[in-house]
Amino acid sequence: MFDSVESGIAAQERLLERGNAYWGPNETRSIRQVIASYSGDGDPTNPPGTEAAYVREVARMTGLDPNQQLPASYIPIIASAMRRHETNNHTIPLASA
């Protein structure tokens, strides 16, 4: 738990930026790569097919190709779609470019 929603958002975005197998300086990642590292089918708590559905939904919400290589400046956009998907709360605003 976090002290505030903003603290939780900042922690998620830091994880995507600095976490294992995520963006590094001057690197790019696709939505598919981010989600595979963040919560892929290799996670024993996820049923088979979870990763593909997650990728499709985040790509749909962002309007981005799931295989397009993106710079770290896209982290807020992808993170907001991930929050929306994970919470099933479609009132969460999506960040924009």
C-alpha cells in the first residue's frame, strides 16, 4: 500500500523505468516486452493466455502497436493503461503523449 494514489503511480512508473528488463537510458521497449517482463505467462499465478490478453488490451487503450519500440517517455502512457487493465477501473484517466 502507498500513502497516496500519486505515490503508487510514481512507484509503478519507477519500476517500469528502472526495474529488471525494463527501460534503461537510451533504450526502447514495446508494450509486449514490458508486459512480458512485468506480468507474463511465466508467472505461475497467471492463467495461460493472460499475457496475450493484457498486451491486446493495453495496445487497444493506448492506440499503439504492441510491437512498436518506444522510448521511456511512453512510460506514463503505458503505465496508465496497465493500471486501468489491472484494476478494471475505466475511470482511471489515460495519459497522453
